Amino acid sequence: MLEIQRLRSHKEEVLAGLSKRNINATNTINELLEMDALWRENKTQLENISAELNQLSRKIGDCFKNNQAQEAQQLKNETQELKVQEAALKTHVDELDSKITTILYSLPNVPHVDVIQGRLPEDNQLIESQGELPTFSFTAIPHWDLAKKHQLIDFELGVKVTGAGFPFYRGKGAKLQRALIAFFLDEADKAGYEEFIAPLLVNEASGIGTGQLPDKEGQMYYAPEDELYLIPTAEVPLTNIYRDVLLPNEDFSIKLTGYTPCFRREAGSYGKDVRGLNRLHQFDKVEIVRIEHPKNSEKALNEMVSHVRDLLIKLELPFRILRLCGGDMGHASAMTFDFEVFSAAQEKWLEVSSVSRFDTFQSNRLKLRFKDAQKKSQLCHTLNGSALALPRILAAILENNQTPDGITIPKVLQAYTGFDRIT
RNA sequence: GGUGGGAUGGGUGAGUGGCUGAAACCAACAGUUUGCUAAACUGUCGUACGGGUAACUGUACCGCGAGUUCGAAUCUCGCUCCCACCGCCA
């Protein structure tokens, strides 16, 4: 959620930023600021009336103590009119408040100055391309056929037990999955991230804190009986550890990681993009989360990008890094780098990680602050990234490392899997 | 699921209608003393929002929401969460 103070003082800058998302928010923000001015005016009035009432009440108390019952009664009568006014103003102020909040929730984050305007994935900026695209002397087999051939993943069984998008991993497929998780967690640990095993269901306040609610309500699975949401990413429980937290000084750098399954309804997706492991309702991911002083978030973002980059290099997967254009970024993000690996049989790039800085957008909702040197509260910056999401990594490993007589396991994983080939 | 108890500032904890935004103690921070550390002493020590260039000032907040009252941390109702014991159970 954008800070109202920022809209008051830097309206033009915000509008210019939002235009990179192809949003013209001029009218919305003007309307918002008008309401805000009215809100402040009414709030001042309301507080004046409350102050007057408080004073009268004190006087009444004194009168009773001094046995001046008659005067007390007179003062009581005076409060009647004020109480009516107070109630009316209160209703009005509350209404304005909730309207303002609704609009603030609906506005996306302002893109960082380095983010370019754009609409489509094609407008994203290519930052780096790494690794050789594999070539084969035979026709490469897509991962869903490889998975079937080697009995690594059973999609049909998933359909039987749950539904489409909930595969079973089995045998060496399951072991490979476990190896990837352990590898990613170990690397995060080496980079100084504290590991958490987090709850997979969260309450409404947590959903609001990280921005899934109310913006993306339909994307989460929901258990109405207990009013809990299944997490779409570990970002939600990990970041919400710091909801309503006021850090005591400026000297902090919080680095968290966790492996969790992620649950996404993916309402509306269909077709070729959802084939095999490309898009699932349940998938595994190791997430990294950082909470930083505003002056450090740039550095933190770079570190996270280089961390993910290292993972892909170690896995020997060809990848590219894109900086998303304004139109392709998520609602809460100020800047996002997407990592895509090349999938040799599908002959396309698959998104495997998204690393974003949110600046104060999440912390404003979370009420995550720190005390600066002047003892004033300031909002922290939050960042997060996938390091990494498993299914498409698995797909790329299977496809890129296939040979006529089996699949080679990347060296770095062999210590984790206990085997070097799948035959 | 049953029974009982509870929720107050960073912590412990006092507070049953006005003198309480909240005692006391601990922790923390600043200073004095000291060769350093410790101890002692003095002072500071909640958050949010509004108004104000500022000093400052107003309002709200004692789990959450509503109600009674001129006035609520304190009384009433609803809810949530926590703890203990019992039951069930990985």
C-alpha cells in the first residue's frame, strides 16, 4: 500500500511512476487527495469536539465532588448536543477513512526509476544471458514424456487422488525433488539466510500483510471452516513474522529462507502453458526474504540476484535474466528481475524465479518499522525471491540433460541424490 | 470436544467508574562519579494519527467489536486468542 504522505507530497512523481505500468491514475489520486483533505478537516473538528466533551466530563466530576449537583446537571445537558455532533462526524470520518483505504489498496506500487515503461513480456529488458543452449543429435523429448518413461512423476495418479495440477513424484523423481530442496536450502544457509519451516495455512491478516488480500483473493485456496488460506508462497508466512514489528534501531539486516509447498488456484490458466510441470496447483519452492534498511535495499536486491544466478550456474542450466517492464510487474513490486531457464525440448524459456524489491509497499501494510537515529519510526524495506521454484527447474534438468540412454544428474546434485544418472 | 483461569506499556505486574496514558520493579538509553569494568546516584523511557516552521498541542488506543454513562482499563454483551486439567489423536 502506498503511503498517503507520499501522495500528498510527491503526487507528480507517483503519477509518472504509475504511468510506466500504463496506468493513468490522475483522476483517482486527485479524488483521493480531495477526500484526504476533507478527512483531515473533519478529523480536526471531531477531535475538537471530543476535547470539549472531555473537559465537560471532568468538570461534571468536580461538581459532584463539591456537591454541586445542580450545576452538574446543567453541564450534562450541554454535552447532549455535542455528543450528537460527535457521533455524526465520527460516522463521516470513518466512511472517508474506509474509502481512502480502499483506493490506497487498489493502487499498485510505484516502479523504481530504473524500470522502463512497457506492456508486454517482450518489453522486458534482457540483463544477462548465460550458458550454452543444448543441441541434440536426436529429437529431444519433453519432460512429461521423460517423466513417464522413467517413472519420475505420475500426473494421472495426481488427477485420481486430487485433480489436475497435483502430481505425484515417485522413485528417483521424488529423490531428485528432495535433493533440489536440500541443495537450495544449503546454499541459502551458506549465504546467511536463517531457515524456517513455516505454517502452510495463514490467517486473513497475514494475507493482507503481504498483499495477497484483497488484491488476489481468488488465487488462494481457502478453508472457510477455519478462515485460513493455503499459502501461495513462503513469502507470506516468512514476511508476516515481522508484521506489527518495530525494530529498535537502524542496525538490522534480516535474511530468512524456507522451503514450502505452494498452493495456487491459477484460475483461468489453460492450454499448452500448463502442460506437465509448467504450471501446477501445488509445487515446491525455496524462498528467500529480506527485511532491510531503505538505504540497503538496492544492495540486498543485487545480492539476491547474484545468489539465484549462482544457483543456476551450479545447476549448469542455461538461463537469462530480465528486468521486468512496468506493465509486467506484480502489484506490490517496485522492481522485479525474472530468471528464465531454457527448456530444450519445449524450446522455450521458463520462468523459474522472480526477485523483487517492494520498498515500503509491504511494510506499510505490515506495519513493519524501525527506529532511526532521531528515534523516529520509519518503514523498513522488504524484498523476496524464489531460490528456486522446483517444477520448471526439474523440467529443464530432465530435458536439457537427456541422452539416448538416460538423464544425467547435475554434478552439484549428485551428493544429494546418491545417483548420477536416471536410466 | 469438556471444565476452569486469563489477556494492561520491551518484561514482571498494580489498578472495580473521574485524581490513570496508566503505580512499582526490571530491562533499555543518556549523564555524574570512577584509571577501566562494576556499583551507586540523577534523568529519559509506548504507539498511531491530526494541527503547528517549531517548541508544543489535541485525539485515539489497557486482546478485538459493540453497549451503558456526562465520564470506562475498570460495568454489560458478543467474539478472538492464550494457559491449565480432562477426552481424542500423529
